[in-house]
Amino acid sequence: MFLAWNEIKRNKLKFGLIIGVLIMISYLLFLLSGLASGLMNMNREGIDRWQADAIILNKDANQTVQQSLFEKEDVKDVYDKQATLKQAGVIVSNSDKEENALLFGVEKQSFLIPKIIEGKPFKADNEVIADETLKEKGFKVGDTLSLSQSDETVKIVGFSESAKYNASPVLFGNDATIEKLNPSLNDEVTNAVVVKDKNWEKKTIESDLEAIEIESFIENLPGYQAQNLTLNFMISFLFVISATVIGIFLYVMTLQKTSLFGVLKAQGFTNGYLAKVVLSQTFIISLIGTLIGLGLTLLTGAFLPSAVPIKFDTVTLIIYGVVLIVVSLIGSLFSILTIRKVDPLKAIG
């Protein structure tokens, strides 16, 4: 480690270039991981707050809540704890703002409603609780909202914790409110039933209905898998780029120091010792590059606007940082193989 660190200090420019490249790679890697977590959270945040085990939908709905329709009586008192869910897509607007949102028709005491952080629960028709996302966009308690494709208006009486569903803000109102927008969703009909029951798989329901595990339901949300696969592919590719860049830089530097390694071998330094020197150098520069990249990422995250869907998970950042260092060490193996082939007599000339 001593020899490795001293060589880094004496060749600041060469090793500084490698560290600079690693900083950029790790910076982009950590930002992408935060973006991936943020996009996942945008899609599933509201569903995670249900803390449910399963959801009941019509089999012909292709696991889409709004396309599902069935009688409430079909699932009445089947599960330990259950709540009906009705859904309608709307565009809400007040005097100066307009946003796409989802209106959920739920029962007043439903566990589907997140914790209220401002205002009060809805008590009458056309009163709604909005999730915190709309508050961040400038809406406030007391706002009267116009709804697209309808003469109806709703009034915000409270705000709940952020509960985005499939990347859309959510409004919670009673069944009568959503029935005015979609008359087919009357007192006897619902889009879905959300279930809290550890033994949900053992319960029997009508043949035209299906019970879907909540995690499987999330995986099949529109765009969810495509986003995750794309970003995970980019992150994986960055790991490969990191190993390749480190490998090329160290390989070139090793070729430049062939005569030096020949002298060291002639003095009795073993291949194992020289390999440890290269691995130590790689570990030091990858550690420095990763830590600086992480610091820049967290600094950037602190200044990004709330509109950017980014969320940093500490465990994920640590895992990615460790993997980045490991793949950098793997990239240095080419240099170690080159050192093993150095003939002291030929290298010295």
C-alpha cells in the first residue's frame, strides 16, 4: 500500500485523469440509481401505502383497475379486511393551474386513504382529499377544482401524505362523487377490491374474478417494467464501462513501466507483491473516485427541483459503490497478467 500510494502522489496527473473519469462514471451511476428509485416510487407509492396483500379485479381487465368492473356482492365479506376502490382519470384545474390526476372513490374510513397532514377528511359529496403532490404544485385547501369532461367541481378539504399512483397525483372522494363522473360506478358496482388478508390465496371468489398479489399487480402497471429494465441496463453498462476504462488506463501505464517492473523483479520483488501494488493503486483511486462521485451526487440531489423524480436509497448507494470498486479491481487484472509476463533480463535490456 505504501509503494502504491507514493507512486500515485508522484504521478498526480496520470492517476488524476483516471480518478476524474471514475468520478464522472460514479456520479452518473448514482444519479441513475436515484432516478430509477424515484421513478419506481412514483409508480408504486400510493399502492405501498395500502400495505395490502392482494387486489381483486375482473379477469378480462388485463390487471387494469379502471377497465375492471364487477358487483360488490361478488366479494362481500370474503376476506378479513377489504376495501372497495373506484378509479377515474381526470384533469383538475383551478384559476391558474391544471394537472392530470386520478380520482379514487373510497369509503370514508377506508385504509386506502393515507394519513392526512393538513385539513380534514371529506364528509360530503364533491369534497376530496388531495395527496401532497398537488400541494407541492401550488394547490391548497379550499380550492374548488374543475374536472375535465364534466360540469362537476370538487373542493379540496385536506391533503394526505404523498400517494402517487402510476406517476399520477391522487384525489380521494366518496363513491357518490365518482359516480357523478362515471354513472356505471353506482352503489352496487366497483372497479376493484383491495385486500388485507395473509390467507387470501385460500379464499374462493367468483370465476370471472381474479385475486392478484399486490407486488405482481405493481409489476404489471403500465410502463413500470419498461422503465426499470431500461435504467437497470444503463446502470449495468456503466459498471462494464468502469471496468474497461480502468483496465485500459492501468494496462497502458503498465506497458510504460515495463522496465521498472523488470528492475524490481531483478531485485527480488515477486509477481504476487507487484500484483498487490497494482490492486492497491486501483483500490485507492476507485475509492477516491467513488466517494467524490457520491458526494457530488448528494449535493446535486439537494438542489434538484421537486419535479425531478429522484430518490436516494442508502443501501443501494452503498451496494453500487462497492460493486464499482470491485469491477475496477477486476479491470486491473489485465495489468497483473502483463506484469507476470515481464522478463527481467529483456525488460532491463
